[in-house]
Amino acid sequence: MEKNVREIIENLGWRINSDTSIEIWTDTAGQDVCIECNEPSELKETIRCRYENYDIDEEVEMYLNAGRNGLNGVPSARILVKDCEEVDRLLGELWEAVKDLNF
């Protein structure tokens, strides 16, 4: 990954694990958001797809169902909504920052 791309991603608060994996934790509920792909050349497209396909309602419902099925530590619905809105914002900021870059 080129230095300027790394700097842009890191300045947004994302941690770069490798040329094929980045992650960030939300402030609201501490959700670990990880974006991974198989090849470095796929990372930009993977970011785009993750952002465009992220659905707050689906995410909240998934976590609520997990809580109903016994998963410990699932936050309240109110916190989940705020957290998923934060994820959506973070993904949007990331995509806007990298969409015109070549990597």
C-alpha cells in the first residue's frame, strides 16, 4: 500500500493490519469493524462494496436476534442503532477519502 494511501486511512482512525486488512472500533459500543480482502488490489473495491451494502436495519436486527438467542454483551436497541449509524458514517468517510485514489 502506498504511503499516501496509508496516511489517509490512518488519519481517519483506521488501523492497517496488512495490505489486505484494515479495522476500526466504534466509540459508541466498541464494535470492531474489519474490512478484509484476498489481494491488495481488491481493497478499494472491498471498501466501496462494504460502504454501499451496509444496512443499519439489518445490522441492528442481527445483533438483537443474537441477544435473544443468548449472546451475552449485546447492547440495547438504542445503543445498537447509534453504533450502527457510527459504522455507516465511518465507512462513508473512508470511501469518500479513498474513492479517487489509485491503489
